[in-house]
Amino acid sequence: MTTRLLGRWARLLATRCPIGASSAAAHLSPRLAPEESARVQSLGLQLHSQWRAMCEGHSLIKEDDKDLSVKQTELEQLVGKAGSPEDVLQLWADRGGGANQAAIGIIRLTKLSVEKGGLDCKDLLHDHRLLDMLSKVSSEVATVWNGNLVSLLRSLSQLGVAPGAVVMHTLQTEALWRVRRFTYRQLAFLADWASSRPGSQEQELQNNVLKQLELRWTELADARTASVLMARAGHLSPSLMDKLEDKALELAEKFNAEDIRRVALSLASQGRRSVPLLRALSYHLQQKPSTELNTPLLLDVAFACGKLNFKQTQVFQRIAAELLPRKAELSSSDVMRCAKSFAYLKWLHLPLFECFTEHYLENSQKYSTMQVCSLLLSLARLNFQPSKAEEFYGKVHEALEGTVKDLEPYLQTDLVWSLCILQQAKPQYLQSVLDPIFHRKLTGGNPSRTENYRLKLLHIAATAQLENLCPSEASAVLSRPVSALTQESRSTPLQTSLKEALQSLTESSGGTCRAGVNTIYGWTLDGELVVDSDNKPMDLLAIEAPHLCVGGGGSPLPQGARRVAFLAGEFPNYNSRSKDLLGRFAMQRRHMQLAGFLTVEVPYFEWQELKSDWQRVAYLKDKLGKAVAEEMAK
């Protein structure tokens, strides 16, 4: 009793005055047993060293980790060297052991079984030696170490142990009791395991783990754990994901290429457009060597950028530079995915897309019909024409022959519309979608989607009529009135200021100018004029207007007069960092020209430089004069 009391007094003295702890222990040592004296003295020295470490700014965690290192037992060493599940089971049968050693054996057994394809899992679950190991774990679960407990849950799931088994229930209950004692990394892997399990007990464990992860998020210091947690558990708790984004931004410098891919995909899957984090990931991705940037990783990054509409030119250029030398390694799926991602971003890299078309020419037999359609939709969005267009489209038409009518109605409409943009539509394609029976398949569902495809059908019909491919089928579609949904679209600032400038140009004369004109072709003109041979506006109301469903007079267009269509070029109408129109708006310009209009384009990058009304009016006069001069020069 005296020994214990003096020992406690020595600890207290060491806490209050560490420097004198060793001397106090020395004075007490003659009255204590030799082993007790040594223990008290070593305790004082240990506390003194810890006090000095704190004063010198050293962390005690690393010292504790060294002290806690435990040597493996002979059985654990033999299990680690086992080469097959049978070896592990035989070692357990020969030597036995505690619950923690049984857990280590099951984890090793599962790993070996998975490496061999999991062919022996069903037989293993009925082996009496494995059942004995599971029984040992269940009966002495309190002695299983934390790391082994988490790994054991994952291993048993891989072996195919039923979720309602006794051992699973025991392990989950023990994990629930220990949830506050797990390290952050163990909590992360436990959350990953529980998120894929549908049971009520797993749900309870998951909720408790997520709560601990959210409360202890500042403990997260491992880049890989942060990326795994965002990918596997971030979608389960938005508040946790907010904290993980902050932590990922802090750890972005430590991410390897795979971590960057994992974080980018997790943001894309959840639709979280965290611009600071995306910029940090982009910067650090550019610093990675080419050896770390494999093809699937590059495609996943491109997909994430496209999904989140995040445009970073340097990243796209790096992706393009890495993919160009790998043309021979790319599969048809890789080409389709990358082209689709860049099309979403409206980013046209001419050498890369030329590479994609060459890849199709060399491997056209490996492309499915769906992949061909996806590639065409991407090319049409960017309005890209390959250098070997005749050969390329020849193989495309050969692949599509006899399969277009079998496509899903919406995809078939998108495909034919894209071929119209690329000026590759054939009469048989157009006839299949202009059939009134086909139109019924596009009705119902979301009204905005229905309206969008209604406009695409009008564009297809306009191509059929204006390019004289099948005008008889197109006339029935173009004769229908334009939907009110299209007419009530809101005006942009560019359209509003253009309308005011046109009114000033025509000196507010009634009937000489139209704005927001909805044509039968599905296109809206931002402004319309009819000018005489001297470029002076004329009265529109008295002149016939075949491009309108209703309106217009009965007089034909006078000799020498010209119809002029003003088209506002908004920022979204162009390719990224380019002055080239997207395919949709290039087709609008072509249709209006075929309908007899002189087109005057008013791009946003020129219009925003004009600060006053008189500058805008002078600009329109100049553009109108140039359009007339170009027409006369033809």
C-alpha cells in the first residue's frame, strides 16, 4: 500500500515539477523495492523528456507510435507468409490462437481467395476450420484490434457471409460501441463498407460513423483518405462533403494523379461545382509527369470538367497533348467519351478531333451504331469538318445504313439533326423523321423537351425544303404554326440594344423593321429589314413574307430590293475561346441565306465595344453595306 501511494505521489510531483521528478525518485528509492524504484525513476525521466519535447515544439505522437509498435507473433508471421487459403486454415488447425489472430487469419485468407478469383469462397464457408475461427472471433470480439475489426467486416463481405449472420451482427455491434475510438482513416473505410450494405444495423452504424467523421474532420491529414472519403461517402452527407471540400483544398498539393481523378469524379457525380477546388486540382494535375497520366485518368478528368462545365484551357491542352501520341491505344469508347466531353465544353482542338476521325477511319468496324451516333453529335455541336470528309462520311453512311429507323426516337431525331448541321443528311434519313406517325413518338413528357425536339424537327424540315432534298414531306411540317413557347422567350441585353439600334437606323418609321421574328423554319431573327437598291429601309407590311406563318402583304419583293436578317451572336453561340459559331448557329445562318436573306451577324465581342447609340447605328450601317457589297460581288 505504501509503495502504491509513493508511486502516485511521484507521478503527481513529476506532472507539477518534471525537473525534480528524477531526484525525488532517487531519494525514495532506498525505501522502495529495487524494481519499484527503477520503475518510478524511469517514469520521472520519461515525463521529464516529454516536458522537454513539448517545450522544444516536438510532437509526442511520433514517440508514442514508436512505443506502441508491437512485434508479430510466430503465428501471425506464418499467416503472412501463407500462399493459399488452405495454408491459413491448416495453420489455425495446428496452432490455434486468440480472436485477434483469428481475425488476421481470416483477412489473409480472404485476400488469397480473391487473388485466385474467389472460386473457393462457397467451399470455404463450410470448412470447419473457418467456422471455428469465426466462432472464436464472435466469442472474444472485445480482444480484436480496431484495424483488424474494420478489415474483418470488409473481408467477411467479400467471402459472401450473410449480412444476418451471428458473426456479422457481433462485429457491427462491437464497431458501434467503439466508433469513438477508431482513427479517422478507420472511420473512412468503415463508412465505405457500410454505405454499400442495405440492412438497418448497417444504416445505424453508417449514421454514427458519418457523425463522427463530420465532428472530427480536422483530424483528416491523409490525402488518399480524403479522396476516398469524398468518392465513397461524400454523397451521404452534404455537410460532411462541405468540410471535405475544404480539407481537399488544403491537401491538394499532396494529391497524386489518382487522387485528383477520384476527387474530380466525386464532384461531378454530385454536381458540386467548387471552382477553387477545381482550379487547385487543375494546377496540380498539370505538374504531374506523363507517366502518372494514363488514358482512363485523362478521360475521367475530361468527363468531370464537361459535367461541371469547368473550362481550363491549360488542362484541356495537356489532355490533348497526352492523347495525340496514343491514338493506336485508344478504343472506340475512349474516342466517343473524350469527343463528347469536349463537345459539352464547346472546346475544339483541331488536331485532336482530326485524330478522332482518323481513328474511326482505321477502326470503323469496332464502332457500334451508338458510338457512331455519339461521335457525329459531338462533331455537329462543334461544327467540325474532317480533312478527309468524303472518306469519313462514306464509312459513316455505310455504318448507318438500315439502322437509323431502329434507333430510339429522340436519338434518331438528334442524329438526323446533326447530319443536317454537317450537310450530310440524305432523303431517306429526312423522310423517316418527317413522317407524322414518327412525330407522335416525341410527344408527352417534359414540355420543354418536347418543344426542343419540335424545333429540331422544324430545322430538319427546313433543311429538306431549302436544300431541295425532299420538299414535299417538309411542307406539311413547316405549315404548322410556331409554338407559343418559342414566341415568349425573353430578350437578352444584346437583343434589346440591337432592337433599339435598328429602330434608330430606320428612324422609327412604322412597318420598316421587325424584331424577334419567329420564322416557319424554327429560327428567330433578331431583326428584319427590306432595303431598296440604295440600302434604304422599305415598308415590310405591304411585301409578302413567305418565311412567316401569318403576316406580310400581297405585294412581291420589288426589283433590286433585298431582305436582310440581323442575327445577334451571343457568347454561348461560339466555341470556347473562339470566334467560330457552333454547329446549330452555323446552320441557322445557312438556312436564312438559302431562304433569300442577306445575313448580318452582330457578335457580342464587337457589339460590347460600342458605347453610344450613334456608334451602334453607324456599326449596323457599315455591316449592312458590307453584306450588300459581298452579295453583289458574287
